Amino acid sequence: MTSFVVIGIYVDDIDKAKEFYCDTLGFEIENTYDDGCIIQLKGEGPIVILEKVDKPANPVYPGGSQVVLCVSTDNLEKKSEELKAKGVNFLSDEPQPFAAGRFMAMKDPAGNTLELLEFKRD
């Protein structure tokens, strides 16, 4: 009965966001709305939109209360190296452990936190 159907990512520069999410992370554009101020990304799961706002994010990470977007991978080292080669700056040099696996955190150009996440395999 209850489900998340849309994830909105607020960004202060839609062009930089489009470059980061599409060119760097590999998402594709599904639709654009409001003269390009809202971009819907293709993907599995809930709909993800980038929406232009006036101010960048300034969350405290780690430890501050916030929503963190996670992108899953089967090979954290390989994917993080690919993203580093595309200019992504991770917040740590090495994967960090958590109860269900490992992750590496990064910020998008608007300051939103994302984690590249690898779940444990049984």
C-alpha cells in the first residue's frame, strides 16, 4: 500500500547535474519538463528526477540526518576506479564497511551525498 514512487534530487545547476548523473554515472534521460528545469532519468525502481532549485545542498556527512542516495555495484573497487577516472572525488580513499557490505561516498555538484554500495555476498 505504501511505496516511494518518485525520488527528487534538488540541484542548483541543472546542466552540471545532467553531466554528473548522465555522463559520469551513466543514467539516461527519460523526459524533460518545465523548459529543462526538471529532468526524469531512466532506471529501474522509483522514478528519479533532477529538479532545479536556487541553493546548493549543504548536508553534514557522515552523521547528519539526511537522505543518502545509493547506487549499487557488484564490484566496488572497479566501479570506484571508473568513476575516479571520470573526475568523481570520493569522500574516502578506501571502501568503508557497514553491516550489509561496503560503500564509498561522494557528492554530486549540488552537494547531495551519494554512496556507491556493494552488498555482501553469501
